[in-house]
Amino acid sequence: MNPYIGIFYGSDTGCTEEVTHELVEYWESGEVKVIECNQLTKADFKEFDFLILGLSTWYDGDLQSDWEDFFDDFKTIDFTGKTVAIYGLGDQIGYGEYFVDGIGILAEEILNNGGHIIGEWSTKGYDFSESKALKNKDFFYGLALDEDNESDLTANRLETWVTAIKKEIEEIKDKNLVKA
Ligand SMILES: Cc1cc2nc3c(=O)[nH]c(=O)nc-3n(C[C@H](O)[C@H](O)[C@H](O)COP(=O)(O)O)c2cc1C
């Protein structure tokens, strides 16, 4: 099977990388291609209709450094016809005014450039004051993980989220088959 999902992630101190390893376990090896953000080119985005993007947030609401370096290119990607899920790591206690902002920064560009975002995630149970990742007051654009304060919740959160996005991906694949 040719990989049909691109998992692209960036990580400064290894936390997002570890979560990415856990995430990959949920797919057959032939289904996904994993690329670290510091190796990414725009062409990699062309290859996949389904993308899962992972990143942490740094320095009061900034993108993880590799995503920051890639961001000018990222803003020019045409996401028309693409389905994107985002997972983000942050620290709701230490950086509660900027919690997982990176999710929202990527989401805004994806939506501006025609993409469809799946995998919204409830804000219930988190304790933060502000976040650019908010789709509305009840949901983040993607999965919010907090390895600094709630690492014990990560495995369950990830499993619940992956189950949900798998369902959404299957529904979109089915719909596209019917269209074709
Ligand atoms: C200096 C510093 C700045 C940070 N800034 C933010 C921030 O603005 N928002 C946030 O949610 N988390 C922030 N964090 C928390 C990181 O995103 C978190 O530790 C994450 O797990 C790191 O993941 P990585 O190792 O994959 O880069 C910050 C952490 C440090 C050490």
C-alpha cells in the first residue's frame, strides 16, 4: 500500500517526537509516511490528501523552531482538497495565555488556503486563559497535549483522538469514492 497520510512534526526537546512515535503505532506502517519538519519541502504536502501535523509552542506563543523556519513556505501551500488534523504540545500552567498557540497558527493558514480541518478537540478539563488554538469557546482546532503537567492523560487523549480522526478520514475516503 502506498502511504496516503503524511505525518509531519517538529520538536525542540523531543516531547512532540515521542508523541509522534506513539501516534504512528495506531496505523499500519504502509499507511503513513513520517517526516520531521526540518526535512520538509512544499512538495511533500502535494503528495498527500491527508495530513497530520504535530508541533509544540515556544516563547510565548511562537511556533516550534522548525515550523517557524518553514512558515513562509507553509503560508503559500494550496490546501484545496486536503484534509488536515493537528496535534500540539504545550504547557497550560506555565504558558496559560498562549496554550498550544501553534495549533491555531497552522490552522489559520490551512483554512485561509482552502484546507479542511478534522479532529477538533474539547477544551473541557484544561486550565488555561487564552489560546490561538480555539476554534470556538468549547473546542480546539486539534488535539492539545500537555506533557509538562498532564503526561498521565496523553495516552488516553491520543487514543480517543486517533479513533475520531480515523473515522473522519474513512468517511471522507468513502465520500470521494462515491464522487468518483
Ligand atoms: C522557554 C519555553 C517557552 C514555552 N512557551 C510555550 C507557550 O508559549 N505555549 C505553550 O503552550 N507551551 C509553551 N512551552 C511548553 C512546551 O511547548 C512544552 O514543553 C512541549 O512539550 C515541548 O515540546 P517539544 O519538546 O516537542 O518541543 C514553552 C516551554 C519553554 C521551555
